Amino acid sequence: MRVFFAILLACNTVWAQTTKFETAEYQAGRFASTVNASSAYNRGYTGLGSRILIIDTGINTASPEFANRIAASIDYTGTGIRDTVGHGSNVASIAAAARDGTGMQGIGYDSTLLIAKVTNNTSYSFQNALKAIQWGGTQGAIVANISANEILSASYVKYTTQIAPGVFRNTDPVYGGANYYNLIRPTDWAAALRGNNIVVVVAAGNSGRAY
């Protein structure tokens, strides 16, 4: 019985330590709560000392959520790092908005941001993203976020077939076989990452396809 109560006390202690992080700011947006980030916070994992590379539409440099948190930035569009679309700022907020008692907090609220602007509209340049990953490696990024995906052409979709559970083949005359979509090969990504320990996070897409 004493062992049981000791375990119960330990569980209650961990629960209390975890819930202290679950403030209104933590719950706002539901991003941190959805992934149970408080369990990581309780172990000391808040993003402190880590650099997150956001490859997107730039960032709202005037937002207090990112004050003194942007370690470096680079613009591949020629329009300046300021975000005029909003998407890059939203992504950066989910990743690393400050835990300052207002609005919402990012999942890694103690981390530092690296911003690479690769587009100034709703399109996306994966060619620029490859350059951004190489740049991020020189800046100490440990993770790179690409919240974008290809809009597949009707021809590519037509020539895609499933050959086994979770395995697909494409015979499109232009992009099929070893050509790859938009002619960006896996070896291009490998070259961009060479020598850098960066985890690349890519959106799965919103089309609902199985591939």
C-alpha cells in the first residue's frame, strides 16, 4: 500500500509540474497543447539554445513575439525580409512565438529564429529553399521548416499508380521515372544538407492524396 501511494504521489507531482505550463497563452491556438508540449517543458525542453530556420514569406519584424529572437535573415526575393503575406509570420509563431503572457506561445518559445524569405506571394520556390537550407547550415540551424508543397499537374496525377501499400510509381512523360517532379531530385536535397545536421520538416499537402 505504501508503494502504491508513493507512485500516486509521484504521478501527482509530475502532473502538477506539467500543468503549470498550461496557461491561457499555452492553450491559445491549440498548437502547443495538441502536441502535449508541456511534457517536454517539464523536462527542460523549451527550445533554449536551438535555432529554427523558417523558409517562407519572411517575418513581421515589428511583432513583440519575435523581439530579439531573430538571429539572422536572408532574402531571396529582392523585396526585403518583411512579411507582406502573413504566412511566414504565422509559421514562425507556431514554432517560436514568445512566452510573454499575451497572445499565443510557440511550441519552442525559447528558441532563436533564422528567417529565409523565398517568396513574396502564395507561390513557393523550392529552388530558393535549397539555397536557404545551405545558408541555414552556416547559421547553426538544427531544424528547417518548409510549410509548402507542390501543386501536382493533372498529367502527373493521371500517371500515378499504387504498386504496393504506401508505394507509388509515376510514368509521366516529363516528370515520371527518375526525373522527379519539377526536376528537383533527392540528391539536390542531400547536397544542400551535406555536412549539416538539420531536420527538414515539410508539409504533407492539403489535397488529401495518399502520396
